[in-house]
Amino acid sequence: MPASRKHRRPPPSRTADPARTAALEVLRLVRTEEAYTNLVLPSVVARLELDTRDAAFATELAAGTIRRQGTYDAILAACIDRPLRRVEFGILDILRLGCHQLLGMRVPAHAAISSTVDLAHAKAGRGAGGFVNAVLRAVTRRDLDTWIAEVAPQPSGSRDERMEHLTVKHSHPRWVVDLLDAAAPDDDLDALLAADNVPPKVTLVARPGRAEVAELPGTPTLYSPYGVVLDGGDPARVPAVAEGRAGVQDEGSQLVALALASAPVEGADKVWVDLCAGPGGKAALLAAIAAERGAGVLAVEQHLHRAGLVRRALGGTGRLPGVLGLVSADGTRPPLAAASADRVLVDAPCTGLGALRRRPEARWRRSPDDLLALVPLQRRLLASALELVRPGGVVLYATCSPVRAETVDVVSSVLGSGEAVALEDVRPLLPGVTDADGPLEGTAQLWPHRHGTDAMFLALLRRGEGITAGG
Ligand SMILES: C[S@@+](CC[C@H](N)C(=O)[O-])C[C@H]1O[C@@H](n2cnc3c(N)ncnc32)[C@H](O)[C@@H]1O
């Protein structure tokens, strides 16, 4: 058969392979059911009974496709002679999977095309197979860099062109690129967006007094004395993790808990409150440290199912040392006496735009409108924390977002209220961490491309006498 004919007509229906079928199912669930990639992948893999190799392939294919879909859509738009919005969603998913195999993974072109065409045949019929075959053959004409140079040319000078270029090159929505540009240090934006596309290795924390770093597999983290970076494997199989003495926790989150615990406090230091505790990673680390110092953590979490996760992180029903209790309540009006806490953590609900590396779909699911609800809530939670802490006690305000509206603007709102609140320098509480100046003097901002952590923001506030923070 002549090559051209072979190319024009894909072979009659072969079955789709299980790994690609699984990846397509994950894309569908993420698109139609608002599923989270990382949560739905294991259940799809189990349902289709994939072996380890296929499971790894399906994971990289689904997560990588979702992450890079902005770039792939720009390339597909150049290969299809009608607007992408007129391509049926299921077929667009298949084309995106084909793009990732061709441009983002090392799958040989013939294997990527024939198996993706099989998938289209099996899921959408022979006509779809022919269409997918033709489009993916057009995609193979260039490599990724050449495609990006073509569909998002290097900017000639204007800011708008630069932002458009980075939007396509790094597959982020434009509004996210704009907000990260406003937050990131000068000249860092390209590296930050690139870092968002690299899935992080799993980091573990050895909860002090309960586990030793030396008993965990992996390489010690750079800054946290309690962390290790796993080289691979299932963290749930690490005995200390299975027993709840260690946990999975980004190093930036470990540093947040450590900064609160190591802030100097004079006088009583018994009651630590985590006002937004779910799912409980920071509360568990704080409780372990508190236990060693004769203090305890009271965890507050508004949402019941998240409170259940906190309960588990804190050791279930048998109360561990260092745990004062768990309350499912609104942290803006906690059922706790004013001025009753010595240290309070506000790890505020936020857009999560600093943790895009670990949540492939998050950038596409968030919208600028989210800020309209989140920012007032963040302000109320911080004001509430300042009422809860006693004079001389400290509040650590943190977000896993570097977006200024959620960081500097929230902190400035309480500082500007004329009350007795002082912003203190949090950076000395992050030993060894450099290049982490936050947007307001004394605050800190961690970055994936600089520190290898999520982009956590930290501000340390101390309550003076006679405060009624109000927000
Ligand atoms: C960023 S997460 C906290 C992560 C947590 N500190 C950890 O390390 O595992 C924010 C949490 O705040 C909770 N939350 C949202 N609104 C709240 C409120 N009004 N009061 C208390 N918790 C709230 C969310 O359900 C979510 O679990």
C-alpha cells in the first residue's frame, strides 16, 4: 500500500490501549465533573486494572496534557480549519492527548498517532479517527519550540505581546499570567511559569518527637530540618507515613508551621490555634512541636469533611500529646474567647495560584471572580485571628498564593486599621532561606523556581495592647 494512502486512511477498528483509555477518561471527568486530576487518576487506574507501567504512562499523559492544554490548543488551532470551539469536546480531548505524546513525551510519532487514532475510533467512530489522524500528522510537522515560535512569536516590545507569548508558551490563562507578573520579582516571570509545569517530587515531613528524618527514605530538604524529598515510590508505603508519625507535606508548608512555632513570644505559651486547619498538615506538624514544648494546638475548620481529614491527621480519636482539640466552626466567628491564644495560624483559603505545579487543572478552573469572595474572607479571618490572640502573642498569616490582593493587600488592611498590630520581620524565622523578600517589608514570599517550594506567602503580626482589629 502506498504511504500516502496508508496515511490518509487509518486501519479499521483496533481497540484502544488501556493507558490511553484511562487518560482520556481522566480528562473527561476533570472537564465534566470538576474532578481533581490527582484524586481521580488512582480510581480510574484501579478500575481499568492498569499495571504499574501503564499506570505511570496514563498519569504522565493525563496530568501533562491537562497542564499543557493552553499550548496544545494554540497549536491545534493552527492545524484545524475551523475554530476549536466547534470541535466536539471528546475529540478535542483526544487531540490534546495526541499533542502531549508528540510534543511533550518521547512517544515515537507513528506509535502516538496510530494509538490515538485507535482511541478516536473506539470512542467516537471511524470518521473521528480520520480527522484525528489528519490533525496529528499536521502537528508532527514541527517540534514544540518551533510550534511555539510560530503560534506565539517572540514579542517585539510591548508588554501585551510579551504576556501573550508567555501565556501560550507556558500554558497559563492570561489573567493568571498578569497576576503572577504583578507578584513575581522583576525578570522572574518566565522561570516561574516554567516551574509551574514541572510536577514536584513528593516531600515528606518527620513530625518531631514522633519520627526521625533519618528513618525516612529520600534526600533531606534544603531548609526544613524535618523534610525529605522522596526519589520515587509510594509515600503511603513508608512505615512512618502509614503510622501517622510522618506525612506528605510541601517544604514551604513545613516552613510556615516552623515560622509560627519559632516566633519569639514572652510569657504564657500554651495555646496555639490553627484557624483554617483542613486537611491538617500544618496542624499535625505544629502539634508535634507544641507537644515538645508543653503547649497544644486547637484546630478550627469550617467544612465538616475537611474537619474529618484534620481529625485523621491529628491521630484520630485517641488524642495525641500536643492536640488540644478540633472544632468545626467558622474561623471568622470561632467559639473561642478573645485574647485566649498565644499563637494563631491563618493559612487562609486562597486561589492556590502558588501551587499550580501540583494541581494540573487548577489554573483552568479558577477565575478572577474567585478573588471577589476570597479576599473579604481572608481579611475577616485575619481580623478574627488578631482578636483571638492575646496581647504580645503572634499571628502568622499565610497563603499558597503570591497574588497581591491575597497577600500584601490583606495584611495592609489590618495594619491600616489604626489598631495595635505590628508587622514583624518573618524572614529570620526561615533560616537559610534567601531571595524570599515579600511585597511588604518584613514579609516573605517563597517561589517554586527559586526555592523549590510552593509559592507560600508569610506575614508575622504581633498584637499590641488594646486591639480591636475589626478588619
Ligand atoms: C489553605 S487551606 C488550609 C490548609 C491547612 N492549613 C493544611 O496545612 O493542611 C484553607 C482551609 O480553610 C478552610 N476554610 C475556609 N473558610 C473557612 C472559615 N470561614 N473558617 C475556617 N476554615 C475555613 C477550608 O475548608 C480549607 O480547609
